[in-house]
Amino acid sequence: MLNISSNKVSEFIDLTKFKSGKEIFTKEYHKIFKKFLLILAIVLLIILFLPWTQNITSNGTVTTLKPNQRPQTLQSQIPGRIEEWFVQEGDFVKKGDTILRISEVKSDYFDEKLAQRTDDQLLAKSSSVVAYKNKVIAYESQISALQQERRLKLEQAKNKLLQSRLKVKSDSIDLEAIKINADIAKIQYERTLTLQKDGLKAVKDVEEKRSKFQEANAKLISQENKFLSTKNEVINSQLAISTINATYADKLAKAESDVYAAQSSGFDTQAQVSKLETSLANYTKRSSLLFVTAPQDGYINKAIISGIGETFKEGEQLVSIMPANYELAVEMYVRPIDLPLIHVGEKVRVQFDGWPAIVFSGWPNVSYGTYSAKVVAIENFISANSMYRVLVKPDENDVNWPEAIRVGSGAKTIALLDNVPIWFELWRQINSFPPNFYQPNKNLDSAKTKKKSS
């Protein structure tokens, strides 16, 4: 009934005497509710003082720890045309296995015996180098022979010059003796002539002295001619020495010029040999590039250019391969404001897409389905998404990551920071404050390490 009257029935009738009134008004429901509220308040108060691990959450992808373990594409160093495939997508290949064969598309390399012909040219040029070396040796022998001949000729000419000089001395002495004899003959003739005028000598004596005087003059003139001729022999000997020096100098210069010309030709041929060796090495290497091989053990993901007869340029992607042996890692991205809170070696919890998980971000030990990881690298330059890339790897001291994880799958990461009470974290979240500045205690970690080692 509606209580529309100012006169209350309870003032005139005791409702507790009735059976229904006893059931309703004798029960104290508010006491139980008060106890419930009191217990709830105590529990909430206790919960507010429980520890909470501040964290930074982000999304990432599964990758590999080392760059050479990530999916890669194979390219050809030369342009070509696809001739034959030896694998199909999904096949496992070992390092060095042939994946496909290509052929040349440049007319300069159509000759199948190009390397062999270049090798023949190389042998011919190498023989030319040996011939030029022998020619140089022959010219050097000729130079040695000319030097020996010049030395002997000079000794012969010098000896002749010495003989001529000695002969000049001998003839000069003879000339002086003849001059003395001529003077004596002249004096005797003049004395005999004077005595004949005085009547002391006969005319016959005068004529004899005159004859001797004329004979002495003749010998003097002859000796002077002989002396001059001997002096001319000295001059001729000196001229012969000069002629020998000039003649053999010209011959030696010509022979040395021939040596230098042969050496120059030899060096030029040697340069051609080097070019041919380089060309032969390039042709041999190019022949090996006609087969695209696997750089490491892995699986064929996708054939990018697949058709037989398709042509491609050098450096163009041909096939994608995923290495078989790799170490998993996760790349996560953090905001610039959170970057100072991340340090190498810090703990991170990872949740992988497709794996069931119950996550309590502030209580990592209570979470289920997350795996432990450690920060191994922090990018120093901001990425295209205006965030910094952080690389984490599995923690060796925790549970191993699932083996079925594949590179490229998604992941969510929780970087663990400082431990604070729940009430502080609620207050921080309400005020939109960043997490506490967190600096790992390296001294404490090192002290623990030393203690364990001791």
C-alpha cells in the first residue's frame, strides 16, 4: 500500500507480532553489508600498497638477432636470361646448391670459348715477353763485347802513341847529333877553305870537306823530315784514340738504345699480359656467375622472376630465401619520451600473436603466456614512424621461446621499469605523468655477480 496518509499504522499496530513482520523486521541486513564494505575497504587499502612494476608497452615484430639471418633476396651480378630452374618454392637448399642457370645477353660474351681464346692470347703474349727479355740479354752481351773491343783498341792505340812519342824522342836526339855533325862539317870546311887560301891545303881537301859538309846538311834535312814525320805519327795516334772513343761511343749508344727499345717493348707486352690476365680472370669469374647458388642453408620463399626466357638487369632481385639457422629477436618501437628509460640488458616481457596469454602488465610474475627477453640494442636515430627502434633477444635464464614462431609475426612487448605502490601508479596515470626515471643499479648487479662468483 502507498503510504499516502499522515497517520501511520505502525503507531497503532505492532507489526513485529505478525509472522511476516517477524521475518522482515527482526533481520539486521545492514550489519552484514557494513561488514562487507569494511572488508572491501581494507582489501582495497591493502591492494593500494601492493607493489606495481611500471612498464612501457609497445607493439613489434619477430625478427632475427643477426642481419645475415634475416630473409634476403638473391641478385645476379650480371644481366642475363633465365634458362633453367633447379628448385621450387618451399625447397630446402644447402650452401652452394645451384638455384637457377642463366645465359648471357651481351654480344661481347656470346663466344663459349672466350676464356680459352683469351688464355691462348695470354700464352702468346707471355712468349713475346720472354723473347724481348732474351733480346735485351743479347743486346747486353753485344754491349759487353763492344766495351771489351773498345778497351783493347784503346790499349793498342795508347801503345802506338807511346811508341810514337818514344820515337820522337829518339829522332830528336838523332837530329841534335846530326846538327852537331853538320856544324862540325861546316867548321872543318871553312877551316880547310881558309888554309887552302893560305896555301896550306890543297883544293882536293877543300872539295872533300865541302862534300862532307853537303852530306851532313843532307842528313840534317833528312833527319828533320823524319822527326816531323814521327811527330805526325804522335798526332795520328792521338787522333786514332779519339776516333776509337767516338766510334765505340756511337756503337754503344746505339746498342743501349736497342736495349731500352727492347725493354720498352717488353714492358708494353707485359702490360698487355696483365690486361689479358685480368680479362681471363673476369671471363672465368663471369662464367661462374651463370649459375645462381645459395649463399647459406635456407628455404626458397618466392621466385620473383620465374619465367624461362625472361631477361633481367644486373642487381635485379631473382629469388627470396629464408636462412634455416637463425636466432630469434623482437624489434619494438618506443616513444622518444620513453627512450631514456630503456637500457641495454633490461628485462622485457613478450607476448606473441597467436599464443594465448593472460597479461598483468604490472605483475609480470603473475602473467601467463608471456616470455622473458633482454634489450640488446637501441637505435640511435629516430625511425620513419617517429619512434626509436629497440631490439630484444630471448633471456637464456628463462623459459625458451616457442619453436613455432616465425620471422615477421607480430608481438607485444612490456619493458619492465621501477617498482612502485599501486596508489602511486594510479596517481601517475590520473595526472598523465611519465614513468619514474629509471636507472639500473649497475654497482648492485656487479656486487651480486662478484658474490655469486666467490
